[in-house]
Amino acid sequence: MTDSNGNTSVKEREIRYIDTTPPVITFDSSYTAIELGTSYSVGFTAYDIKDGDLTEHVIITGNADIEKIGIYTLTYIVSDFSGNITSVERNIYVYEKQADLDSLKPTGKIVYLTFDDGPSSHTSRLLDILDKYNVKVTFFVNGKNIAYFYNVGKAYQKGHSIGNHTYSHNYSKIYSSVDNFYSDLNYNGELIYQQTGVYTKLIRFPGGSSNTVSIKYNKGIMSTLVHSVSSKGYKYFDWNVSSGDVGKNSNRNSVYNNVINGLKKRNISIVLQHDTKGFTVDAVEEIILWGLANGYTFLPLDLSSPTCHHGVKN
Ligand SMILES: [Zn+2]
């Protein structure tokens, strides 16, 4: 439209797209592990629904000292061109791989990771994770997944401890009588011997020494067994940290949190996990990193280790 003075006005309808969605920062992995003294890079991208790739606009605050073990938190911040800001914290674990057992000098806190009810289809993957950090653990094995039993020999060769968790783990059988307990235990002991060439003296009672399920099958049997196994030269181990991995809603994160919270509370931890659970194995690497970054030492159980007894309830 033009008026008599020649001024033109143009009515314009502008269509604006109001961007209220902040960009998303995506990392290559959920945490970063750096071996002491080595360099690191964290792979990430930043993407905004309107502005596209914003990776080059990300600002990183904080620093990880690669010369000092510890857990360092870096913050990644990015803004899109509409001013929507995203900020993400990220853990960097600077760790030192453990020395071989014969030259290990534990100074701080000790963690005995123990894995029950295996071996299973997840055990081989677990052994690879442990190798990476030279961490040795204890497997309380049974014969439920006999097709994977060869992992007992493999684990033993790598320096892990093998304990006997009975062959059947069947409460109604093993706790029906002292004789039945020993025939099941001894059968498993022979299988372990075939794998390792050693008769292990380390045991863990299915359900722990404090189990009450055994009352159903033989009242008082646990009181008898705890003395009986000791007189036969066995040493039994309960646990003082539970991963809770047999719980209904347990998952990788609950296992990680339960174990870390348990380790924080004591100087010597015997941790109960099950390598029959894939998510338990998923949590192991970050648990080890947390421990190594905080100066913990991981050891396998042996006859001279401290033990933990819950107290018999039957
Ligand atoms: Zn068990």
C-alpha cells in the first residue's frame, strides 16, 4: 500500500519457530576410564533439533589430573542459538591398574569381590573385565550351568580363587541332612578338582550361614554344619556388602549403587554378587574403577583372609 507521500508499508506476516528445546549432548560411553599417566579424550556430540550440530560450541569446565588417581567431574555446557542451555556432568576415573598379587602391598581399604552361582554364559565376559585391571576375585561355584563349568579352570589359571557353593544349590536336598550336604558338596569339590587340580577349602553356604530356609528341611542343621565344616578344614564366608542383584527390581545401576555405598562404610568388604546376572557383570567395571580411583585394593579370598559370618539362625 502506498500513500500520497509515496510511503510504502508492507504488511508482513512472519512465521517464527520458537525453539524451546535444549540441545542434547551424547557421549561415546557413560563414563571415561584413564590409566594413570596416559592421555585421554572424551568422545561426544551436541545436537539441537533446530540448530543442528553444535559440537564445536560445547564448553568444558573442570579438569582431570592424569598424574593422580581419583574421580574427576567435568561439566559439558552448550547453548543453542535460542538460548536453551544444556549442562551435563561426567565422571572421569583416573586409575592405576593393580600390581600382581605377589607384589601387591595393600595400604588402604580391601575389597573381596565374590561371585556366586556361576559359572554362566556371562562369566567369560567378566573374566575379560577383571583381566583389564588385573583384579582377582573369588567365585563360589555350583553345577547349575555345567556347560560353562570350564570357566572354573579358566578363572583359576588367571589367579582367581574358587570356592565351593555345593553342586545342586537345592535347599531341600542339601539341608535335609548333614550327609546329604556333604555328598553334594563333595561332588562339586571333585568337579572343581578336575578343573583346578586342587580341592578347595573355601565354601559359601547357599543362602548364607544365616539362612532360615533350612528350618523347613532340618531344624538346627546350620548350627551343626558351621562347626562341622570347620572341623573338616573348610573356611566359610558370608558377606558384609550385598549387591542386591537377586532383588526383583535390581539392575545395573542398583547393583553399582548398593556396592559403592557398602564399600564406603567399611575397611574390609566381602561383596556378594552373582555372575549369573548380565547386569551384575555390566556393573563390575565401574565398581572396580571407583575402587581403584579411591585407593582400594581388590583381593581374592584365601584361607588366611578375614571372614565374615552372619550368625546362625537355625
Ligand atoms: Zn547361591
